[in-house]
Amino acid sequence: MRPNRRTFLLATGMSALASRSAFGANERLRLGIIGAGGRMRSLVGAAEKTGVDFEVAAVSDVYAPHREQVKTRPCATNATLHNDFHELLDNKSIDAILIATPDHWHVRAAVAALAAGKDVYLEKPVNHTMEEGVTLKKAVRSSKQVLQCGMQQRSWAHFRDAVNLIQSGAIGRVTQIRTYWWQNYNTTWIPENIDTSKLDWKMWLGGAPDQPFDTEKYNRWRWYWSFGSGAMTDLFAHWVDVAHWAMKENEPTTAFMLGDKFVQQKWECPDTQQAALRYPSYDVVYEGSLNSSIDDGGLEFRGFDATLKLTRSGMTVYRERVKKEQNPVLKADSFQDGTVDHMQNFFDCMRSRKEPNAPVEAGVACANAGHIANLAYRQGGMWTPKHAS
């Protein structure tokens, strides 16, 4: 009989995921929002699905229609609206801040929130530069606040099962991890039409070079170096974080990257990438582009005894040296977006003051892996610690 998910886990010595506790039954959590675009709307939606009693007390965004849109949600009907996020931090009744701004504002906003005594949920990549990563870690570890980095795989049930299997030795020694992500949104995604009279463009730029408003840069900021770092910190960062977590090594010794602008010549970051990062005991490879996305994104852990294939939809394990009809030996599907459990973990840690599932060190490490790959690209294809800048 083909083993099911439970019998396979038991046979390899795995245990069930730790139980999750609720926030205080009689405590209402008050949240402040910095950056009220599409990703923030998803985060608030995930928070609503946890069942935790909370309200959005204040919303900050430099574009008025975004902050006004959040106020239409039942959890935010009494929220105050702000252009400058520092006004939120002066509100002593706010318990935590959710941050989903463009990347170049992440560390600035997070450090200010921590200094104001707020717990923080910070979207990934948590640091826009490697130097900012040092600043963020120091700010978190010198405070008493909880900071959850937005790598939701760390709270996603089947990702946790997969990491347990790998670390138990169930698939044998792993020496290579393949990662990939294709997103064919270039021909279907329509940029938002921006009313510049309702946008504080100077504030949006922050520390970036002064420049006139540009619709493409505002909508697709991830692909411009002053605001984002392309696919390597947007997409690859999620997958390399799972590799770091499973393999317990997060500092690459060498990186290679080929990058091209085959789809969008006006972007600064490459839209097509092939990268390889070498760690002391394993290699990670990544490929992605803005073309056919039938595979979407995922990882493959190649062990001596089995291959574990992992996506956001589930995981599958294929054993070596068994008959074809006996494979896969394990197939587990995902039934809930891990962002819900990740937000729940954040709320739980606010109550317990325990370390969250995605601590700052993990967030900085996966962001830095993407930055290192980009450094390789910008330095002719290769990076080593001797050529770190």
C-alpha cells in the first residue's frame, strides 16, 4: 500500500506541527499600517482570517486613494489617515506596525517603529542593501520588540513538514537545490492610473535620487535599483530562505549570475536570470523570466535517497531505487495561504514575547543572498567575499 502523508512522517520519525495558540481572548490588538498598496491589503486580509480581535487604528500611505481604500474595510472604519508614517508612531495606543512599502523604505520605517516601542511585521526583502541589514539586526536586537519578517513559508504547514523531512535525513544528504519562478504578468498586468495631485512623490522617493514622477517607476518599482532589486530579492529570496532554513547554512561563499533584459529594456534590473550560489555543503541554482508560467515557482531538494519537490500548492517526495508505480511515496497538498498562519504566529509572539518563525537574522540572510546574486551580475557574472562591492 502506498504510504500516505501521515504514515510517511511517522515512519521517518517526524512529529506533527506544534499547536498554535490564540492571542488574548479579551484583548483587542491595535495595528498601524505603513504602505497601503496591494500587498498590504493581502496582509490585512490574512490578519482577518486569523480570528484575532484587532482593529486598524491608523493608516499611512503617500497616495491618498490607497489609505482611503483601507478605511473601507470593517476592521479600519475608525482608522486615522496619514501621509507621514511618523505620525502613527506617536500614537501610544498602537501595539504593532505592519510595513509593506517599496523596499527602499523598509529599514527606515522598521527602525523608527522599533524605536517607538512598536512590534513590527516587515515585508520582505527586509533590507534594500546589505549595509541596511546590519542596521536592522542591531535595531531589533537592541530593542525588546518582536519583528516578524515576511517570509510566510516559515509558517506554512507543508513547508514546515518538508524542512523536518530534510533535516531528519529522510531524503538522504542534499547537495543541490534547484529553485525557479516564472511570472508571465508582463502582458496582462495593467499599471495603476495615478492621480499625481493625490501623491506625495517627494516622500515616496525618500532617500532615492530626486527625479520627476514616472508611472512605470511608481508601479514597477521592484525593477529599478533605487527602489527594489528585481526578481532576486522579490522571488528568489523566498526560495533561498527555505534552503537556508532546511540546510542550516545561510552565507554563500561564491555566487554567479547571468542576467538579461529580453522583455523590458527600460527596466534597470534584468528580467531574465540564471544564478548559482555555493554554500559550504550545498549549491542553490535559480532560473526565472517573464515568460510561460505554467510551472510558476518552486524548489527541488535532490537527496541521495529521494527528491523532494516543493511549491506553495504542496510537496511531493520521489524515492530512488523503487518501482515507478510506487512513486511518489508522499504527496501533500496545501489548503491555506501560509500568510494567515504567519500573521497568527506574529500575533502569538506579541503575546508570548517569544521569537517569531521568521526572525530578523533569517530575513537579512535571504535578502542578502539576492543582493549577492545581483552583485555578481553587476560585477561581470561572479561574486566572492573578496569582491563584495
